[in-house]
Amino acid sequence: MKPTLLSIANISKDFSSSGHRLAALDNVSLTIAAGETLGLVGASGSGKSTLSRILLRLLPCDAGSICFEGEDWLALNGASLRRKRARMQMVFQDPLAAFNPLASVAAVLDDPLRIHGIVPRDQRAGEIAVLLDRVGLPASYAGRPIRTLSGGQRQRVAIARSIATRPSLLVLDEAVSALDVTVRGKVLELLVSLQKEQGIACLFISHDLAVVRAVSHRIAVMDRGRIVETGHAAAIVAEPKSAAGRALVEAVPRLVTNPS
């Protein structure tokens, strides 16, 4: 059995709206093992993105704890948090919004290498070429402006940036939802390949159960701020136990082979 990499326990978060308290997260608990992909699925507003923001320390929680690589993740601050951030990286839904569109691919990939001191300055160009190769892009792309790339190419650069710091965990929040079907499949294949090569664990967040099933070992279903079901990916898809899980399965498009 692989060791636990991430443990989230009893995380809660409320928001205020028009004088009312809204529970975005209600005692959410889950674990991810080293090298595992956990798919987190749920309808819009179920709390998936709120949980990801808390996990990335972009949003504080009201209660609960997070243990990452054996450390109290929520207790880290300042320099210790900056150092540890290299081990947990994010891939966003819209890579163009996550980048400076005027920057070159090389500049985008150089930033994490420089900030986290991954390689010496004179080795960064070579490391950038290696990163591009790992995501299936030629080294010549280093000089291209981000704005000139296609959506799929930008997302590959986003993945290259996320693995530049040699993380143990990637958090992917709707990372392929903006891509067309063909490009989406290629990016998913890339993520599975990188995981096998480097042993990176992933928290793959999506509303699309079919996409999550393609890459996940286990699936957790969220509904109204709670985890309502967790299990092996195949079992969740084949026989969901929760109402939210059944609704997600029923929403997966099915091929009509004999239209009336």
C-alpha cells in the first residue's frame, strides 16, 4: 500500500450572502496516496473549487486540518510555505488567464525554475527544453509568445510549468474542460503518461464524470459542500450509491447508434 501523501480532515468553509451564512464546505475529509489520482466530481456549486482554493492556500478555511507530506500544511507561513509550495502545483482551467499573454514560453517556464532554485541559471535553457519535450512540444517553442499558441498547446505549457518544480501533487481544476474533444483526449493521455513516469499524485477536479473516469484511480463525489461518496473509479461509475453520483452518471452522454 502506498503511503498517504495528502490528508484533508473536517474542512469547513462558510460564506456570507445578503446577511445569510452559506456553507460552501461542510466537514470535508479525503486522502490521496502517493502517485494516486483522485477524481473530485460534483455539480456546479458543490464546493469543488472552494476546496481547491483552500488546499492551495488561496483561501482560508473556517475549521479542519490538512496534512501534506507529513507536515501541517495550514500552519506553514512565509518562507517555509514558499518552499513547500514547490511540492504542490496547480493547473487552471484557462491557461491564458494564468499567464502573462505577452510573455514567451521560455519566460513562463523560467519563473518557477528561478523562484524555487530548481537549477542554476546557466542550466535553465536546457531544463526548459526538457520540460517542453516532456509535454510533447519542440524546444523551438521556447521563443514563441504564449498568445500565439493554441488552447491545447497553452495547456501543455501550463502542465510543463506545473511539473517544473518537481512536485509530488498536482491539483487540476477543470483543466481540460475548455478544450475540444480531440485535444482533451491528448492532454489526458499526457497527464496519465507523466504520472506513470514521475509518480506524481493528482487531484483531478471536474463536473464531467467521463473525463474523471479516464484518469482516476478513485473518485469522490461532492454535493452541497459534502463528500457523499468515495470509491474505486470503476465502481462509482458502474453503480453509484449517492443521488449526486447517480445524477452525474446519468448526465454522461451516450452514443446513439440507432436513432429513430
